[in-house]
Amino acid sequence: LVAGVIHPWRVSAFERLLWRACRGYLVASFVEMPEPMEDPATGESITWVIFLISYWGEQIGQKIRKISDCFHCHVYPYPESEASRADTMSGLHSQIQDLSVVLEETEQYLAQVLDKVVLALPTWRVQVQKMKAIYLVLNQCSFDVTEKCLIAEVWCPVQDLTQVQDALRQGSYKSGSSVECFVQRIPTSESPPTLIRTNKFTAGFQSIVDAYGVASYQEVNPAPYAIITFPFIFAIMFGDVGHGLLMFLFALWMVLYENSPSLRQASNEIWLTFFEGRYLILLMGAFSIYTGFVYNECFSKATVIFPSAWSVATMANHSSWSSAYLATHPFLTLDPNVTGVFQGPYPFGIDPIWSLATNHLNFLNSFKMKMSVVLGIVHMGFGVLLGVFNHVHFQQRHRLVLELLPEMVFLLALFGYLVFLIFYKWVKFSAADSLVAPSILIHFIDMFLFTSNADNLPLYRGQVPVQTVLVVLALASVPVLLLGTPLYLCCRRRAPRTGRPAPVAAGEQEPLLEGQEAGNSV
């Protein structure tokens, strides 16, 4: 008798080969195991097949054993007597029980060990991180001549020098070193790196600014202003009360549960991007709610907060609209020139009656476009004016004349004039003369082409000469912007040098002095 187990998908080929090789001088029985077992080769859970083969002749038995080895069968001894089989079964059952007890006790022991590890794991994690940080710093140090101490050249903020000295003193004391570590400030002409202190609220905004470029040492950092301007400009583009409220609630949930390990230690990169920008999303949602009230849109639908300032009944009485007239005219016009039809501006935002008008998109798109132009020009002008602080601080007065002044001339002569036209047209023309109001877009195009359109009336007297002068000023500022600073620096370098050191040129940094915000430590 030959007994063993075989993989289920090899049974048919195994049985066929046995029958042909042994020419039928055998009796084979195959039965599936009641429970699946793990494959030691692959680790998969497989329902093995048990086989028992009886044969005639020793040569047939040798063939069966060789074929079993070829099919990677697990062959086990099979006692011939009933008593021996009973003894083998009882021995196997006792071994299984012993192994079950050992496995159960091992699991309990591992559970106890893991319970203790859970308590010590945060401490171990901090220790490992500190050790990695320490060895990272030590690997960046260099040996002195005697190769008995390490020397590190680092940049350190002046206000943190005391903390560094105290930390080195405590480290020397705790390590039992006979020679204390010391810090020596050395002069250098290199430009110090930029240190910007952030917290969990400002870190997201600082990352956005750093994606475009990091400010040089002692330059103005625009990130604090971006905390307001970035979400507000987003809200101007996507102003909706409903959508903004969903964003706000989602970000508020992340802010309230920001200390949760499941949120902070997630492995999903997209989720971590959202989580790191939770305060940014919070402000974007809050500003979107505000601009949504201005646009009077909640999930793209108008809401009635205050009564409409337009009176349909007054227009109907004035025009004598009858039932027959209303039946044949699906579209009606409300004329603001009729007394009582328009009762004044809406208290806040867009009047909800505009959502029913056929020219709703034309009105709202014009409103959003003009508002975007005005706010965009103000934003750009503010950014240009921030450069004044950098030029004054670094004593680069030539940049005020060769860069700042041409930039402001170009910006105000073209786009600042466009903002002026928007407000001038809004103040000068009312609903009574709206039909003859000229188009600002056509005037702006004619301004660059130096042409005039007879069908488009001028906004004020002398408009064409004023626009011509503004375009000439804008064009004249372009070569100054492109060539002014390079030519100035070129002439300055060619000038004869004297014994007196020249002031710092544009883009260069002064040597680090005692009173500045960073120090070079050794």
C-alpha cells in the first residue's frame, strides 16, 4: 500500500500515468480533505487530495513510488494491521493536541509582549528619530587635524544662539566629556539662507509661495498676505454658498480631528495633500460662502433673502398688460426708467429676480469680469509695491527708478486706465441713457490700434489724446524695464575702482554682521 496527499489539479494526470505505467495492476482511491491546509511551498490554502493505492508485485510498488516523487506527492507510511493504524491515529491526535496547546500559549505570550510594546512604541519611535537626526548631523561634520573632535559649520538664527549654546553645554555635561563644546561666530561674505518660521496654520500657504520661489535673505515674505488673497481670489472664481459650505465643513472636520493618528499617519498621498492644506481649504470654503452670497447662488440656484427691488406689478399697470397680451408674449421687459419699477439697490448681493431674466448670464458675466479686473489690478499693484521695501532695505535705489517706476507706469497706464473707465462709465451713465453708453472693450481695443469708431461714442472729451499718451508711456517703459538694470550694472562695473569699497549691487547680499538675523556657527 502507498498512501499520501497530492495537489488537486495533479490528480487526473497522476491517476492516468499510474494506470498506464502499471497496466492496471493497482487499485487507487482518491478523497478530498474535509478542511483546506496551507501549501508549504507557496503558502496558499489548498484542499489537498488523499490517495491510497494497493498494488501487486514489488516492481509495481517501486514504479508507484517513483511516479509519486515526480508529482511532488507527500507519501506517508501506512500500517497494514488495524491495530497499528489505530495506534498511529492516536499518536497523531496527541501530537495535534500538543501542537495546538503550544500554538495557543505562544499566541498568548506574543499578545502580552505586543501589549507591552504598544506602551513603549511612541518612546522608541521618538528615540529612533532622534538617533537618525543626530547621526545625520554627525555625518555632515568634519574631523579636525587631530581627528579627535568634530567641526560643523552651520547657519543659526541669532535669537537661537543661546539655546544652541545651552544645548551643547548640557550635552557635554551629560556625556561626561572633559572638553566642552563651544560656538564661535565667524564672518562670511556668503548669502545666508532664508529661515521662515511657520506653524500648522501658515505652513500650507508658505508651501504655495515656496512653489513659485523662496524669498532671499531679509526680503519681504509674501506668504502672510497670501493667507487672505489666495482663498479670496479662489472664491471669486468659485463663489457658491452650497459648494463653499461643503468645503468648509470638510475642512472643519479635518481641523477638529487633526491630532487623530488615522488621519495624520495615512499612507495615501492624495489624502495627505488635502490634510496638509486643511486650513487653506477652510478659508477657501469660508470665502466661497461669502462670495456666494454676493452672487446670490446656492448650488447654482438663486435664494431670496430680501424682497426683490424690482416691481412687476408697477410695470404691468404702466404698460397695461392684459391676459391676452401675457398669453402672446412669453418674455416681458422691466424698464427701470419707469417710476416704481426699480426701487433701489438690493441690500446685499445680486437681486434674485436676475435668475429669471433671459439676460442673466450677460449681466452676471459682465459683473464678474469687471470685478475680477478691478481686484486683479489691485492685487498686482500691491505685489509691485511690496518690492519697495526690498529696494529700500538693500539700498538699491536704482531699482526704484529702473524697475518699480516703469512697472507702475506700465500697469497704471494700461490696466489702471481700464479700471478708471469701468468706474467712470458706472458713475456717468444711468438706466436712462444706457442705450447710448459706449463699449469699454471697443475703446480699449481702439486705444492700442490708435483708431476710433464713429459708432462708439467717447466717454469724455479729449479721450483719444489721453489714450495715445498712456499707450506711448506704456511702450516707453518696456525698454527701461528690459535694459535699465543690466546697463546700469554694466556701467557700474566698468567704472574705475577706488580704495573705498563699492556698495552692494543689485541681487547681492551684504556680509553677515553681528546685528543681523542669522549667524554662522562653528
